[in-house]
Amino acid sequence: MDYNKIIQIKDILPQVNMVNYFTLREVSFWGPRVITDFEMILIREGTFLYEILNPASLVLSEKKTEMIKLFPADVLIIPPGENHRFSAVQEKGAISCIHCLPSTSIPWDTMMVCLHPQPRYRTSFEDDQKEMDDLFRKCNDLFKGYSNYRNELMGTVCREIWLRCASKWEIRNQSLSPRMQAMLLYIQKHCTGSLTRQNLSTQFNLSPEYINSLFKKELGISPTDCINRERILMAYGYLHRDGLSVSETAYKCGFSDPFYFSRVFKKILGITPATLMTRRYFQ
């Protein structure tokens, strides 16, 4: 087995195998069982239990059984090959299930694959339960239908669910530290000037290397990428709304070279400033 295969969450292109969206009429349970793909379960109503039975030595812990309690708005992700039991605590409940493989290019039955960031069993969507329920319902409607590009559309919806879950697994997606909030505010106020990582270092009395580490940890991007992003978002308004030329916009947003500005603009927004201006005239 290959124990070194790692798939980044951003590279996930799921294959959806089965989707259910239903309400329980009695106390129900599934297992003990082992599944061959990943299963994502949205708890819509009721309380449920997930029990890990006799986990392998490489998985989780040395405990014989681990029990996870699940509530409405929770998403449970069950990995393939794990002996488990899933059950409802009450007679009434409602769930939606999606069986999928995160990538069709990997032989999951012969490889030991690691997803990064590593999925959690329980991910709570208490603050945006409706959006998650809409995604699971949409995937179910697509699964039951015969629309054009059905598989591709299901994969797109499933990928959004994975990404929304992953956004809650990484530390940097938690609340930003007060120091980072202060640096972002400083960037937004001064990005039209000659602003660099060194300026941030001087302003906040931190080494450039530590500044870079903070941005990577909390935002997942470099200070330069953050500064350029703020400049380009500002530039979009000048081009699309105010009708400034590319050169005028570049200088106004802190770029000394319009050609470099155009390259950065396309990298961040996917189109060139000239293309954006052309579209503006046809709207």
C-alpha cells in the first residue's frame, strides 16, 4: 500500500455514488457495517449516535469503541473501511446521506490516502443550517433526475459541501487574532501607497519573517498576496464603476507599473482589466 498519497481539499473532484434525503418514522440504526466509500450525513432533525467499533491501530485511538453524539445541523463524515454503527436516539428524525469518493483518479481500495486538512467526524453548521440543507437537497434532486451533466453537477454540489466542511477544520478559519485584524485594517487604509511586508514589520514591531508566518497561518496567503488582493478589489470599482483607464487605476491603487498591475489583476480575478472594461460597455 502507498501510505504517502495526500489529496489537498482544493483538489477534490467528487464522484457521487448514492444520495438519500428522508425522514425516519421509527428508531433506526445502520450496522455494524463497513462501507467502501465516504458517507456524508447531514442531521436535519433529531439526535443520532455514531459508534466506532474496534478501530484499527492506525486509526483514531486505542479505545475499542468511540461514540460521537450528533445534533441538528451537524455533518458526519464516515471514512471507508471503518467498522461502525450509526443510530437514531429518538423515533423521529430526518437525515440526508451522500456516498461519494473525493477523487476518481485514486484507487481507494488499494491505497492508504490522506486528505489534507484531515476531515473531522462531526462538523457543526448551526449558524448556516439552511444553506447546508439546501446543498444536500439539491444533490438529492440531481441524483433522482436525468438532467444534462447530472454527474458533473452532483460532483460540484458535493465539492461545495466538502469545502464548507474543510473551512471549519483549519485553524486559520477560526476568528482572526486582534493583531491580524489590526494589520488587515492597516492594509486596507494604506494599500494605495508603497506598502510592503517591511512596512508592516516596522509598523507592528515584528520581524518580516514572523509577519509572513502569521499571514500564512491565519489567512493562508502571504502579506504581498493580501496587499495585492485589497488593491485589486479597489481597482475593480474604479474600472467597472468609475470608468478610469487601466493606467489611471494602476497608479491610483498603488501599482507603479500598469503591465504588472494587469498581470496581478488577471491572477486574482481571472480576467484582464481590458476585458472587464469591454464587458462594462455591453452591460
